[in-house]
Amino acid sequence: MSDLDVAGYNICTGKITAKIANIVNEPPEVELKDLPPHLEYEFLEGDDKLPVIIAKDLKNDEKAALIEVLKSHKRAIAWKLSDIKGINPEFCT
């Protein structure tokens, strides 16, 4: 396992890679909430896994391009509050 020094933080890249792989391979169950009328859910896996929120007024080709990019970078998305460094999960619950 190699370490990565980013902005003064020493990150064990092997552990991060394994954690992200687990989240993407076994997506957490989420409660979808009602969205404002200009937004909609799209799913990066199947019909109910890895939800993302996008603008409802995108053209079909824009939506397809956006979903393609999000799918290709889904390991970079924080799927749970606990995945976001610096955010106290107690603050958001």
C-alpha cells in the first residue's frame, strides 16, 4: 500500500480505494426525498442504486452526456455524509 500526501494530509490510498469500492459495489440504502420541481433523480446503477440529482430541463443528449460522465467518475462521489472530510454527520441529522 502506498501513501499519498495531499495538502498536508497523509492518506493511505489502499484503504481509501477499498472503502470507495465497497460503497460503489454495495451502495448504501438511501431515503429519496421530494425534490423541487426543477430537479429529478437519476440512478447510476440500475433503477434504484447510486442516485444523483440533476436538472429536469436538460435535453436528452445533455442528460445522457452528464450521466455518462457521472458513471465514469462514480468512485469520486461521496455517497454518505461520513465520506465527506470536515463535515460532522451530527450537524446534518
